[in-house]
Amino acid sequence: MLGRINIAAAAKIRPARMGSLGARMVSQLAEPREPQVVTSEIPGPASASALERLGKMQDTRAAVFVADYAKSVGNFIVDADGNQLLDLYCQIASIPVGYNNEKILQAARSSQMATALANRPALGVFPSTDWAQQLEQSLMRVKPSGLDMVFTAAHGSDANEVAFKAAFMHYMRVRRGNSAFSAAELSSVMDNRPPGSPELAILSFSSGFHGRTFGALSATRSKALHKMDIPAFPWPRAPFPQLRYPLDKYAEDNAQEEQRCLQETERILRTNAVPVAAVIVEPVQSEGGDRHASSEFFRGLRRITKEMGVLMIVDEVQTGCAATGTFWAHEQWGLQSPPDMVTFSKKMQAAGFYHSFDMVPDQPYRNFNTWMGDPARALLAQAIVAEVIDRDLSTQVRVTGDYLMSHLKPLAVRYHRVVSNVRGCGTFLAFDCPSTEMRTEFLHLMRLEGVNMGGSGDVTVRFRPMLTLNKSLVNVFLTRFESVLNKMYHKHWPQ
């Protein structure tokens, strides 16, 4: 059990102003060894007061607590009340190498960053003198095999949107050949009608999540609430495998399920009333409940798309940047040919999609916006990529993930009424609770024990830690995890 003691002295340091001196003070804080909770509830009174003030200007109903990022260090997030929590959620899977990481702070304090922030360029028409070098040292340093170009964007939804546009332009260019746009196309497109606005589709999968902008939302299938009241394109969806666990016990059933889904995907591609320009798929359906499929499934999907001339977009917005133990999750599939596009954001702290030269539109300004990304984001990505490579964090993720999994599985047997279907790769792990209500209770109790976690789907608890999580911190989690499970058992099954 956690004692209610004062927060560690290291976490008490708060710069009066976040200038360069304040940033240095933050960066020198040592990472705590364990959580410390000083309020009886989370959110505590300071968070509640801050949320009340903020609520007069923005909708705060989804907020869990108010964070003090100046005091947060490494794997630990500190809230407005001084609670120090081991963070296994990390800003919805988007912080890679720890709060106030020194290398990230150095990049933030650099003269390059100041110039980028003060003079944000319209990169498509006025790229900076160092933009090519920034790309080479950041995004292109970890480019997926076979994809030698990158389109930079604003965020994950935007990355998928511009990938969809590229797919549609490619589809029409192939069918138009070298012909110029026709008069009918040029006229009808202004009225949002064919042939200028062709009837084309993106195929996505049940329970997939690809963003909340219009095109991305039309491909999103995770929760009705995401889509309600929003006009959408009538795009098709295919079934994503619903695997049974443990995998070794249900190997034959799961293989049949994956084959069924592949057959249905191929049927839809052949018979859909509107031609499908591309298929988009996540390596792990994250928001949809951490649903997995085997490498054989994804190889089968790639075979089908290649045979049918349909593009394959791999959405690595959440799985990218080493979270699954390889820099890109699709590296584990053993594909004979690379995907046509790979989208990214979150832990990369920059967004966009990788592609081949064939995906470049036939004319400039077609896939375009004012900023086309942000040099400031690329500078952060450069520091992140360097940290991942220099510290070999992919290996650390695999080792730490194996260690965590080796403890989760026996705990799932012992506490099977709360924990089931343990799954994942690297530290990208998850398990299911028996109901949404029990999942909510579990997450709340974990915060009171000093561990911040999140859910996905209806009943799933997901692990989205920093890449820097280690065995020592896993042990810290496990102690509190078992404490919460015991509390829940005593409450719900007292006998």
C-alpha cells in the first residue's frame, strides 16, 4: 500500500518562468523511483479548481486531471495537486522518451528552434535552407524500407487525410494515363460531381480508428460516438479478425478467422459498387480495443492488394517509433513488397506519410497546404530519433515488454475475474476487463495507487508507456497492480 507522504523534493522544483534557466532546472531533476500520492482523490482539489476555471472556456468533461509539466520527469507525470504518477498512458501514446528529456529540451532551446518558431515557413513554396538536412537527420533516418519520400503534415488525422488524397490522385492518374484533365472534369469538379469528383472509396476495417477529420472519420469504425451526426462518405468496411486468447490454444480457430476476413476483404474489393483506391489498416487496432492480427494476415492482405492494384496504407500513427519493439510495427510482418504508404504521428512528435516517388501527384499544389508540417516538429523528431537509436530503445522495449508480459500472464490466471486476454508486443500491451464499469473502476484505483493508465475499446486496458520504461519501473507497477486487483476481488468477490 502507498503511504500518503509529501512529494519528493525533486518534484517540488518549479521555475518561476520557463525561460532557458527554467528549462535547465527542469532537465536536471532526477526521475523518481516510485509514485507518491498526496490527495485522497484524483483529481484533487487543485486539479478540480483548475478544471472549473478552464471549463468556462473549453469543454473539460474528458479531462482526468490537470498536469504540471514543469515538474513531470521521465516516466512520471505530476498533477496540479503534487501527485506523482508513474505514467503508462503518456499523453495517449504520444510521449516517447520521457517528460523533460534533456536531449529534447536541448532541441527546444536551440537557435534552429527559435528561428523555426519565429518564422514558420510555408514549406511547399519557401522551404528553409536547412529543411533538407532536417528531414535527412530526422524522418528520413528511420524511413520504412522501400519508401524514399515523405509528405509532412500537421497531425495523425491530417496524415491519413493527405494519404487518402494521394491514393485518389494516383488511382485517377493511372486510369487517365498521360491525358490532360478534360473540360467535363474541370467543370463538374466545381459542383462536386463526377467525372471531376469521381466516386472512389477507401476500405477500412471494423473497429479501426484513423482520425476525426472528415475523410479519416469516414474510415474510422471504432465507436459510434466518434461519428455521430457527421456526414460521411459511403466507404466500405471489412471485418478485422477477432482473435481468441491464448493464441497457442486457439491457433487453428484464429487461422480460420483470419482467412475468413481476408476472403471477405477480397470479395468487397471485387464487388463494391464504388471502386476502392486504397485499403488502410493499423498494425494494432489501438482505439478499437487493442485488436491484433498475425503477420500471416497482413501478408495475405498485401498479396490481395497487390494482385488487385489497390494501394495499401499502413496507419502507424500509434504503433510507430519503436513502441512494439521495432521502429515500425509492420517490419515484423515479413512483407515481400513494402506498403504503398505509411502514416505516422504521436511518438514521432511530427506527422505525415512515407511513400514512393510513384505517389507524387502529377502537378504541384495538388496535395498541399500552407505549412505542410512544421520545422519545429522535425527538430523534435530529430532529437527523438537520435535518442531511440543511440540508446537502442527498441531493444529495451522488447526486453521490458517480455518482462512485463511474463508477469501479466500468471496474474491473469490468478485474477481471471478482472484480467483476461493479455496480449501485445513490445510494451504495446493490453488486457480486458469484464465490463466497461469495472474497467473504469480499475483505472481510477490505479491512479490512487500512483499509476496513470488508459483504456481502449469498451473493456480494454492498454499499456502505452515511454520507450524508457525499464524492469525496475515494471516492478513498481506490478506491486500496485496486484494491490488494486486484491481490492477489487475483496469488493466484488469477498468470499
